[in-house]
Amino acid sequence: MTTHRTPHDAPAIEATGLTRTFRAKNATVTAVDGLDLTVRTGEMVAFLGPNGAGKSTTLRMLTTLLPPTSGAARIGGFDVAREGRRVRGVIGYVGQGNGAGHWHHGRDELVGQARAHGMTTAQARARVDELTDALELDGVLDRKVATLSGGQRRRLDVALGLMHAPDVLFLDEPSTGLDPQNRANMQEQIRRMHRDSGATVVLTTHYLEEADALAERVVVIDHGRVIADDSARALKSGLGDRVTLDVASGDAPAVAARLAALAGHAPERSRDGRTLHARVPDGRAHVARLLADLAADGIVADGVTVVAPTLDDVFLSLTGRSLRDGARAASGSSPRLEEVAA
Amino acid sequence: MTTPTIRVTARSTRHGRAGGRLPADITRVMVRELKPVLREPVSVFMAMVQPLVFLALFAPLLPDSGGGMSSLQWFVPGMVAMTALVGATITGSNLTEEITSGSHERLLVSPISRSALLIGRALKEIVPMLVQTLIIVALCAPFGFAVHPLGIVAGVVVLALFAVGVGSLSYALALAAEGQEWLFWTVQQTLLFPVLLLAGVLLPLDGAPRWLRWMSEANPLTHIVRAERALFDGRFPAVTVAWAVAAAAGVLVAGLAVGLRSMQSAGR
């Protein structure tokens, strides 16, 4: 046993070289590959990445469900591999499944969870009342969990994770499987919980909007590695706005030259040569000037669009693949090689 | 209108005693397991369906043993043992379900010790087993089954050791099957009937060929059923009972060892 630990001075989460491999049919699959990460106390961080990127495996290691193959991680100063019990004392975990047993009543499960964390029954009951209000669990807790709707069960899952007011809360795809209305509610509840409790929150998601809306910090994970780590705004602003101009084909070379000057790279052209795209840093501010310059050259564009980048664009620019399934990833004939400004 | 806030009232108390005391953890797990049983007591009949069918349709075919003793006196203890065995072997299916749904994972991330998650579940088996035994005895008493309370108590104690051990094995199976129900049920069904038939719960193996008798003697349940028949009849033959206690204790120790190892290796 290590003595004189001062967990509360330690970062909420500290992972170095965290690695997990699985053996599958004579092949070794590396799910998490030397992941380094530090999360300060009180931060709200989203792990964003496609399915199979290693987000959940990372979470399972951080929550002591899976021992790392190599590397180390500490939660509040406690080592996940050697001090699992102490880690479990300070974290809350909302997994992808349902935390409450289907044959149980939500209230029993909530009180049991609190008791397991050393709260008295009276404290547990008071806490249940608080969470009933905050998570709209009225009329939900005294029924068999199997009879609840998906949204009700998910709110109960989150309540289970919050019962003991953990220092660090892990949420594995909290809103997956919810309809848009319930998803929006869930996000609002997570935001409020983070604001009011001051807990450190880590959530995984493959919903871009969710990462964008919730997290102060987005950690993009692909092939088990952190490939970007910044605020959503910073990640996107590095990319520039996507400026699209529709012009007469005769004007295209002149327009392309102007656009290239702004973007710092040659624009892409559509097959008919009449549509030009480029990522322009701070494009919204520059486009009026661009149009004025073109007008001075005697060129009038048929159409202009300026689209702010999304986190999907960030992911695309980092990996050449889209996070969204299907359409966009498939339609790009070749990976678009747009640089993220450094 | 005020927005409900999620305060942190629990924080100050949390660092007191978060899990870790084994007896308290075991009790907590056991109580959690019993809640659904208490809410829906009908569930104790699950393990009794087959034994009750045998009692109703098979027992009447048995010839009365000599001295005007009802054949039930011989048959009932076997059915009690069968009920205990069926109940304890199917109990892992609850865990299979909880592995699939995610609630087992939630418990693994709580401060409750891994050992308590297994022991608490296994000990819970005693409660339905007691209720089931009482139901069978109550149902058979009017039909000539002589009730010897002291013997029944002794018999139940032996069966409890056995049921907790078998229950642990059933949970180990559920953990090994990683929540795949078909795998759990295939193994459970494959093992259940040979163990039951070899123990002679339906027919005595006295006239069996030697190889079959050897297999029967190697079956812990055989020794338990033999002792249960004596005990339920109000007799306490020392050697028979000692063999049964040894067999039940052996199953208990082996079951807990395997079960605890499986549960410990579920994360760390």
C-alpha cells in the first residue's frame, strides 16, 4: 500500500501509454494503443470517435472493468489496476446497458447503490428525492424496471451513476437509443448536473452534435489513439469555413485564383468546372470582400454558400473518413486532403 | 419556477465507509437478490415444476415399501433434493440476464467486493430452497408422508450447503458464458439429468450394473439423497449422514472456489 497519497491534488484522470489488446482467432487486435490523457478536476470531456475506435474500451479500463494490457491510469490519484476498490469509491459509471436490474424496482436499486457507497439509508432516501426531481423520475421508481420506457430507464441509469455524488462520472453513450426529444432532455440534464455538482464528467458519443453541445473539451479517438484534443470551437476554427462559389465556367480560373489566395491552397472544382470549394480560415469575414474583388474583375457569382465546419469535418480532415455512416464518406471519390491549420 | 438542482449532499459522507466490509456487502447483495423473489413469490415454483409433476404422476406408480410405509417416505426426499438442485443450477440465469442488461456491470463498478457479489448471490439460494422444501412436505403430508421435524431440519442444513455450492457453480457458468443464454442453458440441461438419475432420485440403483453403481457413488448427490431419506424418516445413521455432510461440504468448497475465481477475474 502506498502511503501519504494526496488524491485531491492529483488530476481527475491521468492515463499514460494506456494499451489494451484482445486476442481474436490467432490475431492480436489492439483496441487502445498507447493512449495518453490528462483530465483536470471539474472538466467535462467528450470522447468522440466512430464505433470500434476504442472509446468504450478506454472507459472500461478507467472504470476498472478491464485491466490494461500495458500502460497505467490513475483516477483521483488511485491506480486503476492496483487500487481498483478505491477507484470505484470515487467514480460513477453509466454504462451502455441498464444499471438497474430488470426485475428490481428503481428505488431499491438507487438506495442499494447509495448504501454500497457508505451512505446511510436516510441520506440515500433524501438523495433519491433530489434526483427524482432533477431527472424527472416521478412515478418511475416503484415499478419493475422491465416495464419502463427506454427514456425512463436511461434516466434511472444516470440517477444510479449520480446517487453517491461521484468525483468523476463516466457516461458511455448516454443518449444512444433515445429519440431526439429524450436525447435533448438528457443532454440538458447532464449539463445541469455538471454545472451544479462540479464533478469531472467524461462521456463517449458518436453523436457529433452531442459532443459539440456538451463538452468543453473534445478528445477525438481513432484506432485507439487520441488524434485531436481541444475545445470543439478550437478544433473547428483551425479548419476554416467551407466556401462554395457557383460561377460561369469561363470565369472559373480567375475565381479559383482569388479563392486560392484566400484559402492558401487550390480550390476543388466540380466535374463541370462551375462549382469551386475551398476551406477558408474565417471564411464568413472574407467572403464579402471576395465577392467585391470578383465584381471589380467583372465577375458575378451565381451562388455563394459559406458553411461553418462541424466536428465531422474535423474528423474527416484528420482521418480522411467521415464519422457519419454512409453518404458523405462513400460519395467522396478520393479522401479530401484538407489541412487543419496548425 | 425553479429548476431542480443536482446538489452534492452525498459528497461529505461518501468517504466514510464505502463498501469493503465483507459481511455487510454479502448481506446487501443477498437482500438485493431476494427482493424480486419476495415481490413475486410465485417464482419459487419455477424450480418445482418437474418435481411436482413427478410427485403427482410418478410417485403413485411406486410399490409401497414393507411395513405399510408409504412409498412417499422414500420418494419425497429425492424430490426435495431434486428441487434444490434444479433451483441452484438455474439460478445463474439471473446473472446471465444481468450481464446482458448491464446491471451486473454497474455492480462491478461499485465498491461492493467481488467476493460479496458471488457469496451473497449463492447464499440467497437457501431461502427459496427452504420454502420449496416446506411446500413439498406440506403437500405430501396428507398422503401418508410422515413428518419428522428434527430430521427435516437436519436434512435441510445438508441441502443448504449443497445448494450454495451448486449455486456458485451456476454463477461461474453464467460468467463463463458471458451472458450467452443458450450456452448457459445447454450446459445446465446437459449436466442436470445425469446427476439426478445417477443419484437415484427416481429409481434406486441397487440392481444397476457395477459401472453404473460406481458412477453413482462418485456423484455427491447420491450420498446426500441417501442421507436425506434417512433424515426425513427421522433416523440419524452416523456414517450415512457423515458421508452426506462431506459430499455437500465438498461441493460447497469447490463451488465457492470456482465461483470466486470467476467473479474475481471479472475486471479488477
